[in-house]
Amino acid sequence: MFFRTIRLLLIAFAVAGCATRAPSPESTPDAAAAPAAGAPGAAVMSSEVALFALGQLGVPYALGGASPDAGFDCSGLVQYVFRRARNVDLPRTTFDLARAGQTVAAPALQPGDLVFFNTLRREFSHVGIYLGDERFIHAPATGGAVRIESLRADYWVRRYNGARRIVG
């Protein structure tokens, strides 16, 4: 099922090509709103983020890291992916990311949405990018590398804080 979703994302990306729009200069992450269901370009923008994030698989974790060369921490990965895939500048911390965009209910998650977790005994202490099929990609912790996890895993279920959609 996961590989079917990836294949569909690749097809959508290839078909869409240059159909996405550049963000307007007056848009900011805090002002970003989720598109209505079926809004033109919404799925394509989400797919671009998910596909670009997959290209970072295996990059080592580095506290404060924000590039493939330096390594990534969780928020550095998110910031890097959105900047490169969609030319959107996002806040650097998980707490600030958790206030960007618009809240998304778990059943409405789409590839490219941000998923948040309480991993340090405080809300929104970890972030990943939703890929579809209840999976997300993230930079886990020291000694790890960017990898894919299941939202259904008990560890993540117990720590889930919610999700946000960034459009811009």
C-alpha cells in the first residue's frame, strides 16, 4: 500500500510538472491556510513536499542541523524540505512550526502535512512530514538518520500531538 502511494505521488508530480504557483510575497507561514477539499494545486504541492522529503532518507541526524551536508534535526528537515520543494520559509523550532498553517484532523491527513509529537515531556517537541498510508518521515535523534515510521506504532500513537497543513 505504501509503495502504491509513492507511485501515485510520482505520477501526480510528473503530470503536474510546472502547474504549481509560486507563493505570493505577502504570504507568511502564520497566514497560510489549508485549501478547501479539491482546491486546484493542493495535492500537487503536498506531493512535492513528500517527494522531496523522501530524497533526504538516510541523511544523518545532527542537533541544529538544517541541510543534507550538515545533517538534520527534525525541524531542520521540515524547514529545508519546504524551502526547497515549495519556496516556503517556515519557522525553525517545533513549537513555532506547530502554530504555522492550519490544524488538520488525523483522518484528513494528506502527504506533506506536518505531524507533531511529545517526545521530550512537552507538547510539540518533535515534528515529521506525513507521507500517506499512515507513515511519516522525520529526523529521529542522535545516532539516527532520516527515516520513515508508522503513525500506528505504539510509541508514536502515545505521543501524537496533532497535525498542521502549510499552504503557500
